[in-house]
Amino acid sequence: MALFAVRERLAARGESAGRRTVDDAAVAAFVAGLTGLLVGNLLLGPLALAFSAVALLRGTRRRGRALLGAALGVADLAVLAALVSLNGTLFWSAAG
């Protein structure tokens, strides 16, 4: 019932539910990439890359945000590679 109401409101504004989902994927890519720099880069880096790929392939209006999400996803994986090569661990700690 709630999904139907959301679709009706989006249709009234001239915006389809599919378009909104694609734009949300771009935002999710950015948030996952940014959060992945701090915690969980093993999971959030690839997730950011996947969300940004979906958003870009489906033609999001938030192209810059999707590209930034992809860049942050790559940075997450670079941080992970540095951690593995320097410390031999998948986790980092401020205590050393």
C-alpha cells in the first residue's frame, strides 16, 4: 500500500520510481565509498563500485556523485591493499 502511494506521488511530479531508484544508487555509491574509507573497506569499496556502475549504466542524473562514489570505492580498495602489504592485516587501528 505504501509503495503504491509513493509511486502515485512520484507520477504526479512527473518522476518515475525507476529514475528515483537510479539516483538513489548514485547517492548510495557515494555514501558507501566515503564510509568505506573509515571502516569496512573490504565490503564497502566493492559495494560503492557496484552501486556507481548501476547508476552510471542506467543513466542517473547524479553522474558526478556516481563518479565520486566510484573513485572512493577505488580509494577504499587502495587503502585495503596498503593495509595488507604494510601490516599484513585487513583491519587498521589508531593504536598501532
